[in-house]
Amino acid sequence: MQIDFLIIGQGISGTFLSWYLQQEGFSFLVIDQPKANSPSKVAAGVINPVTGRRIVKTWMIDEVLPFALNAYQQLGEAIGVEAISQKNIIDFFPTPQMKLAFEKRFSEDQQYLARPDDEYNFLPWFNYDFGYGEIQPAYLVNLPGILPAYRNRLQQNGQLLEEVFQPELLQINSNSIQYKDITATHILFSDGIASAASPWFNLLPFAANKGEALWVEIPDLPDTHIFKRGFSLIPWSKNIFWLGSTYLWEFDNEDPTPGYRQFAETWLKQTVKPGFKILDHKAAVRPATLERRPFIGFHPLYPNVGIFNGMGTKGCSLGPYFAHQLARHMREGTGITPEADVQRFRRILSK
Ligand SMILES: Cc1cc2nc3c(=O)[nH]c(=O)nc-3n(C[C@H](O)[C@H](O)[C@H](O)COP(=O)(O)OP(=O)(O)OC[C@H]3O[C@@H](n4cnc5c(N)ncnc54)[C@H](O)[C@@H]3O)c2cc1C
């Protein structure tokens, strides 16, 4: 088999990478090992335009957010899935100080923020003492709809191999790569945290980050918004909510922990008024990076070996934008955003 790109991984990164490479007229094959706890399968799918206690705008959000909205709508139409919906975030203030911080930010810059007329209108469902601010627009990406539907499309087109990619079988030639019976001009790794142990990219400053989530049935809760009070409670499907998450830099394994379940259950008892039932509990390791910027582009010593990775906590917003950027780069030679371009590590990668 002769193709332009061999892509490793079909999380949200490999999905958009293959989607945009195809739109640029390239041929490709995706190799993906089905894994129940990949971060793309455990993630909530929120695109939140602001972050942190000081409610600052997230990196590149003014470009990335409108691009993502359009990208999910187009992909969704092609695969018959409602891929994205607006779900603004109700940010309950945990302390009077947080309320003041929100009000200060709001008085300086109202972009992505709103103040409600009645900040106690969610009292029938939630316990909270200091009101709330609204983050808007925020979006919820339908990852459980998109990933299998896109996978089906790949399968039907003969563009997917469901197996484990074995790095030791990859042969890199000067103008191509060879993997088993596949000859490709380039190979691109969108294999999540697996790249941290890759023979080609293990020197990149990955910072694996484990997160956990519960799926909870709460029949009497509004599904109109995302509700945040430390943890986020996110409408998932009818009467089911996603509750997360944690950000662990040190961990021994990828498994869900009893500690998280207990902590989240206590949070639910303290925060949510209706009764609830815990249905599921999952954990996954985010492909995060030390400087919180993605790794995109080609290896300085092996120009046909590339990476599309390091999406950290923001795969849903960064994935579409940078996949398009990389596909345009391959077709037209246009630039890759310097903070994301893996060439910034060329000295490390050349060792
Ligand atoms: C609890 C939690 C909540 C999150 N919430 C959000 C959120 O609300 N919004 C947001 O934007 N992000 C969120 N994230 C982060 C998000 O999940 C990641 O940024 C994103 O999923 C990364 O996608 P990816 O495709 O790069 O990697 P992955 O999802 O890891 O996909 C990599 C794929 O490669 C495959 N693979 C790996 N190695 C091999 C191999 N050797 N052979 C074959 N296949 C292989 C894997 O099986 C997988 O399918 C969350 C993460 C967690 C853990």
C-alpha cells in the first residue's frame, strides 16, 4: 500500500488531522489501537474560553474558538452527528474573594463573561452561598458521538487499521517510511501520551497528567448549562452528568482511584440538592506538556517523521485549529505557530 501519510492514533487529534489532510487532497491510513480509557474517550469535551482564578483568556482562544465551532459543525454534518453545542458555564463562587475577582475582571473586560440578573436562581438545585458569574459562550463537544462515527467512516473507506503500532517495525528512508507493507511519504504520531516513550520524540518535555471523572445519574437537574464549583458537572446525555476532574502530575498507574470517587461523592452530597446515583468512574492520562503548548511538526533529523500531540487539557479546542494548520503547511508550505512548532526543540531532538 502506497499513501501520503501514515497516522498513528485516532483520538480527537488523529481525527482532525486525517480530516484536514484528506481535505487537502492527501491519502492516508490511520492505525489505532482501541483503548477504553484514552483521554479523548474520558474527556468532558468542554471548550472554556477563560481559565484560572484571575479568569484570564486561554491561549489563542480568539482564533481557536471560532475555528473550532466551524470545524465541528462541518465534521458533524459529514458524519451525521450533532458535534458541538453551546453550553455556557455557571461558575459558582466558592468564596467572597472569588466573587470579587470575577467582578474585577468583569469591570475591566467583559469578553466571555456575563453577570446574571438573579444570581440565586439555581438554588432549587445547588447549594451555594456567594452567587455566580457566567462564562459565555462556552461549548460542549460531543466526543462520544464524533469518535465512533468518524471511526466508522474510516473503516468503510478502508482507511483504518485496528492494531497496536510497533515502533521497532518502522523503517525510515530518506524520502519515505516503510511500516510492514505500507509505504508512506510521512508518518505522523497523534498517539497521545504514548509519544512520551517514542524512540523519536521521548526527549520532548511531556508532562503526563492524570485526570478522573464520574458519570452520575441526576434526574431532576437542568441540562442547560455546565455547572462549576471547583469540579464541573456537565450534561452528558438524558439525566446523566459527567463530574470531574483532577490534575495529577504524579501517579503510579492509569486506573481510577477510590480517593477520587470518595472526594467527588462528598462534593455531590454537599453541592447538588436532588438525589444522585454514580454509574461509572474512569481515569485517563492527558498528553500535557511542561510549557502547556502543543508539539506540532517534523523531527529535525527525520523530516518525514512528524508529531501532532501535546494537547494537554485543551484537545477539543486546539486539535481542529492546529490540524488544519499542519495540513495547510503540508500542502502550501504555510507556517506553524512558533509556540506550537516542534522545531523549537530541534537542539534537544538532534541529540
Ligand atoms: C478527565 C479528563 C477530562 C478532560 N476534559 C477535557 C475537556 O473538557 N476539554 C478538552 O479540550 N480536553 C479535555 N481533556 C483533555 C483531552 O482529553 C486531550 O487533550 C485530548 O483527548 C488528547 O487527544 P489526542 O487525540 O491527542 O490523544 P488521545 O486521546 O490519547 O488519543 C491517542 C490515540 O492513539 C492511540 N494509540 C496510542 N498508542 C498507540 C499505538 N502504539 N498503536 C495504535 N494506537 C495507539 C490511543 O489508543 C488513542 O486512541 C480531558 C482529559 C481528561 C483525562
